[in-house]
Amino acid sequence: KLATKTKGATFTNLGLYTATDWSKASAAARKSFSESARELEAEHEDALRIVHGKQASEYMPNTGHDKGSAAVAIMRRVGFNLKSDLAIYIGDDTTNEDAFAAVADLGVGLRVGRPAPTSNASYSIKNIEEVWSLLERIIEVRNEKLIEGLAPSARMF
């Protein structure tokens, strides 16, 4: 109800958790929304794990699961190989810190935006354009390695 009463705020049911985003609300509406949300959070703090981001919050049942445990579960499900696979987790907010920590020993966490000294991300990258450039370069290097590994007769196109 709170998000629907605040112009520019959204409430999204993401299945296992819910999220609010008030980044498109006016400054006055953001302040009012934030104060009201904190009151509601206080009423349910024992049942919920709440992660606050820049202008968003995520609400999860207090079960011990988070984006980090979800990332690890996905890697297990798809048969992630510790010797040959590289995990890359990309996020732009404090709501991604659990996942950055979870993939730290399995690959790379990339924080998009300004570096945060307390972040669990391995690296920070300026913006989404740099993310795309990096991913394209990773694909190029991977393809070069695959071609190098082929028998000489298979390398001809």
C-alpha cells in the first residue's frame, strides 16, 4: 500500500522476496516514503531480513538465504566446475553485497558505479558500457583460447 500511495515509488514481488524502489519519487515523497517504510520495517524486523540500497530496499523472509546463497545454488545446479569455470557477479548496489562475498573465492564480483571501500566486490567498473566492453572482451579471449586448442586441421574456416 505504501508504494502505491507514493508517486514514483514501486513495489515489486520477486517471488522469494519483495523490493521497493523510490528513486523516481520527488525528494519530499522519498523522505516521506523512507520514514513510513522504516516504521513498517520496525514492526516486522524479526520476521524479515531487510537490505537497504541507494534508493531501494529488499525484504526477504529471515531464513538465512540471500543473493549469495542463490548464486551458489545456481552454480551448483548448472554444474559449475571450480577448475575450469569463472563466476562473474555484477551488481550496482549494497543489495548485491551477499553475492559479491559468495563468489569471491569462485570468481569475480564487479560493482558498477563508484568504488565502495567496504564492498565485497573484487573490482569496481564505471558504468554499464564498461560492463558490456568487459564481457565482450572475455568472450573474445575465450574464443581465442578455444581456437588455439583445436587441431591444426580444425582451425581452418
